[in-house]
Amino acid sequence: DIFQFMVPFFKNNNTLTKLKLDDCEMGADVCRSLSLALGGCKNISLKRFALINCEIGDEPLVGIILALSMHPQLEELGLQGSGMGRNGCVALATLLRWRATELHTLNLSYNGIDDEGVEALTLALANSRHLHTLALSSNSSISIRGWWALSTFLSAPSSNLQELFLACNDIGDEGVVAFASALTKNRALKKLSLYKNPSITAGGWAAFSKLLCDTTSVNKTFLSNHTLHVLARPDGVGLPSDLVSSLNLNSSEAGRKQIAMIKILTHHNDFDLQPLFEWDFKVLPFVISWLEAASICPTNFEKNIRRRKLSSIYQFVRDMPMMYIEVCTSRS
């Protein structure tokens, strides 16, 4: 048992920042010794810890995770292929709830996590201020119940997650629609990997097309998601062309404001001012000013902007003639 002999090393070392165990055979006694070694550290300098393809099992993993709670400077935790299940998730949830933790990357891929495990994690994620990357790929025991729980977290204002990896989980259209709905007001998530989920059909991808560019009205296009730019494979192979176009636009160097402008100018030839008429005379200067700002977008819409200005003026005079006449009369 090497870790039993290394307890003094862990206890007195104040420079250890990274510990990685890959493809190791670890029985219950070895796991217990590792837990004692990690928990007995006087100097908490450990920032990265990984158990990869060790398949140590759910119960032994609980002790290791609880020992890691003694390391508040831990930033990256990789437990892929470690045999984690429900109990490991509950222990990890305790670690995530601890506000002192600086954990920002968590990889739990290739495990046996189920719905109850995901539910325990998502309840704790709300208190994790620093976590921005979460990987749950290849956890085939998670069903739509678990994906609904995760989507609920993504819809919360407190969600700071920027990257979420869910490849190879047999997620179907129902799960995809749940994620798309949850991301309606999410402005943090940039990458969502749904690679190798063959049950997703055109109907499921359509929910993401609408999320990124809802063309039913100018206002809904403006309120679309302009942050998410990676979905499934990074190159977009296998996705509908309109969805790929929106993802590419979101990944451009243009800011969210300009991305929204480009989407509006691309999909709306004329603006319906009727919903804005409650602003009275404020509406026309606002629309003209917006079009002036849109003229500097990276994509060239200059030819159409003048026509849209004239169209907006015409629509305003046509639909609010008495106000227009009243102003003209007062000026004369």
C-alpha cells in the first residue's frame, strides 16, 4: 500500500499542486490510505486532482471526495472512469456546497451516475460560484428525469456554467427541448456538447434553431440566445444549416449587441412598429437611431438600411396620421 507509506510526504509537503492517478488498480485498503493521506495534509496547496480509469467504485470514492474537502484551493477535479455512482454524487454535492471551494472544472464522464446522482449535484451547483466546466459524458444511466433536473439548474439566474459536455448519453428530443427551453435567458453557457446522441432528430435540433434565432418577431429575435456557439461537434457536422449559421455568428468576434442586429437585419426585411406605438413619438427616433447603429455591423447591410428607414417612416405616418398632422399643424 504505497499511500500508507506516503502519509508523511502528504502531511509535510507544501508544494504539491497536482496529483494524477491513471489506470491504477486500487482496492478498498489503498483508497482508505489515499483518503487518510489527503485528509492529513497540513499544507493545502493541491489545485488539481484526477483519478482516471481507476474504477475504484462508489463507496471507496466517497472517502476520497470527503478528504478533498480539506483542500479549498482545489480548482480542477477529474473522476472520469472512477466508478462513481449515487453516493459519490451526494459526497461531491457536499464539497460543492462549501462556499470556500474554488473548484472551476469538474469531469465526471464514463461513470455510473443515475438520475438521483444528477439531482444531488444540481442542487449543489447553485451554490458553486466558480464552477464553469462540467463533463457528464457517457453516463448512460441518466434518463430524462436527470436531464430535466440539470436543465432546471441552467435556467436559474445563479448558473455560471460556461461549458457542459454531455456526449454519448442517448439524449433524445425531449431532453434537447428541455435544454433549449432552459437556455432562453441563460447568458453564460458557451459550449454544450451533445456529440454522439443519435436519438436527437430534426425536431430536437429545431428547438435550438429557435433558441438561437427566433424569427417570429423582431423582439423575439433580439431576445434570442447570442452566447451559445458550440453544440454537438465543434465543426457543426450533422446539424441543420440554419443552426450552424447561428452558431457561427454567435462565435464571431462581434459583441452580443451586434450579433442581435445582424440576426434582425438578416431575417426581417421590414420592422413592425405597431407593438411600439405606445411610446408615441419616441418610437420613430429610436428605430432610426437603431438602424444608424446597425450600419456599422461587420456584415454589409448598408443597401437595405436606407430602405428600412423609409419603410419605418412610412409605417409611422400611415398608422399614426392624426399625431403626424397634429405636430405638423403646431409647427406651422
